[in-house]
Amino acid sequence: MKSLKFNFAILLCLFACGCSSVGVGAKKKSVTRTADMKNERAQRRVAADRARDSADSFIIGDTRIHADQFARDNAKALAQKRSTATPQAYATFVQRRAAQWLNDAISETLLFEHASDKLPEKAGEQIDRYVDAEVRKIVTLSHGGSQRVYERQLAADGETLESVRKHIRRQIVISSFIDTNIKTSTTEPTRAELWQTYQASQHELQRPPRRRMSLIDIRVQHYLPEGVDTPSRDAYDSAKAKAHEVIRKIKADLASGASFAEIAKAQSHGLHAVDGGAWEWVTPGSVRERYEPAVVALYNLSQGDVSPEIDVSDGFLLVRCDEIDPGYTPSFADVQVELTAQIVRESNNRALMELVNELREKAKLDPNALDSFHRFIVKQELTRVADMDDTAAQTEGD
């Protein structure tokens, strides 16, 4: 099952994709944190919790997160990386992934607790209805309408229905807070701001000129004596002369009406010979150095024309210009809606990150405990993988 863990990066995706998250539909009257949560006894309780904190868990605000959550939340990415990476590369990946996961978990948890304090009165019941609806949707669409089947799948993934409900609730609370307190505080950009953004973004907005080509590639190595890997200068010059004769014959055949694609399939030694020499769109600098002379020649051709023979270090090329795209630079009027969305999105992101940074400063997280927790997560994952490898090796030996 795909984890329902709410990644903090989703907050920025909410802005980037312009989706409208679920609101609670109540007035902005807030429920203030009770005095009991701020009194001395509560502070002593939190301090005691921090003192009992161990390396396998970490306290963020009023929430304790456990190292086991890392493996569950990142199971797919870890499995994919482990299947292709060396042990050293995998260890590096785990270190970076754990740091990012922990950073997201801190930001998400602090934002969730802050958003929960700002919930309107009586919003809890409506949020519960949204959670129920989301669970029913999952059960209906993915598990044939059977909650029992869904719960068995959750158990196999190390999850419970209650943990899923908590994850969904967090998403709704955070999304609702963003809609109510971040998005609504952003003003529409002025025309001057739009124009400034247009000027600064023209490179990203435009589509540069590009061309599509077909290539015939005749390589000297195919005309060397059989079994010769390191030819003498005379042998190489003789092979290159033969390759030159071939490319000149091809050029003459093309001039007589022969099919470029058929000749490429039959005689070209290039990457795309099987496709009749056809390449996708290319621009200067987009191909390997060996093919740059072909692209230079391509940009001097009209559509349908074939270049003169091109002498490269290890052979000869012929390039045909198949299609020309002159590129496109949208006008200011064409992209005002897009620019408005971009400016609002960037403003929302800044406001969100400023709030998260403020919450992190107020949380006064213990950097030593955080570092120990990160090291524990990495060690636990690498130990788990090493144990799996040992078990597999033992099984093969048996």
C-alpha cells in the first residue's frame, strides 16, 4: 500500500498544482490553547518526556516520532535504491533520505500542531466526516468495498486503520489551515509585478528554435582489416579512404533519388540506423561532441536538404534536415494568468516557509538529540539490509 504519510513537500505541491484543498467551512473563531497546556505542570511533563527521550525516537512539540516510521514511509524508495546501488552508495542515499524525512517530519508536525490550535470551534466533527468519506473512498476504489480486506492489507504493511485515519486527518487540518491562513493572505500582483516577472522569466517561458534531423554515419573502424584493433597510420588512412568512398557513393545515390531512410538502415553505423537515421529534436549543445558538426551543418540547411559530407575524427556523416521549429516566445498578454499563478504561488511558499521557520525556532529542538536520532535511523536501516543480505547468502549456501 502506498503510504499515506503526509510529506511536508506536499504543502508546496498544493500551491504548485493549484489544487483546492478541503476546508472545514466554519468561521475563523479560533480555539485557544487552554491555560493548563501552558502551566508549570505541563511544562514539567514535557521536560520529563524529553529527558526520557531515547535514540530510537524523537520528540517534536507534543509528538514523539519513532525510527521505525522511516522504513515504513520510505519502503518503496529504499527498495528501489537497494536493488541498483552499491553498499556505499546505498549508505549515502539512506543518510540523505533520512535527513530529508526527518526535516519534513519536524516541519509537518509543528505545522499540524499549530494548525490544530487554530481550528475553528466545532470543526472536529466536520473533519471526522471528511476522514470517514476518504476512508470509504479508499475501501471502495481499491479494496472492492470490503473494509476487512483493507484492514488485512494495512496489517501486512505494518499499519492500522486508526493510523490511516490520523494521517488523513493531519492532511485535512494542514490543508485547511493553508487555505484559511496562507492563501487568503496573498494579494493579487500588480501589473508592474507581472511585467517584472515576465521580463525575468522569458527564458523559461520561451521555446527555443530546434530542428529534427536524420543522420547517416559511416565509421572508419568498419573498414579496417579483420582482427586489427590498433591499426598503423597507413592502415587507418586506407580504411578512412574506403569510408570516404562509401559516403561519396551514398551522397550520389541520394542525389539520384534514393531513400535516405533505406540507405541509413542498410549502411549507417550510427545510433539510429534501425530507425532510418531519424533523431528527435536537437539544438546546439544537446548532442555528444562527435555529433556537434552534424548539428552545425543542420542549422545551415533548409527543410528537406542534405548536407555535404562531414569529416569527423573517426568517419563521415551526412545529415538531412527533416523539420524546423522556429521556436516561440509568448507575449505578455498570453501569459498573464500563468504569471499571476506563479507570483501567488511563490508568495504562498515564502509565507509558509517563514511560518515553519518561526515554529522551529520556538520549538527549541535539541540538536544533539536530533543528530543521535538521525544516526540511529541510518544505522537501523543499514543493519536491517545487512541482516537480509546475510540471510539470503545463508539460504543460497544451504
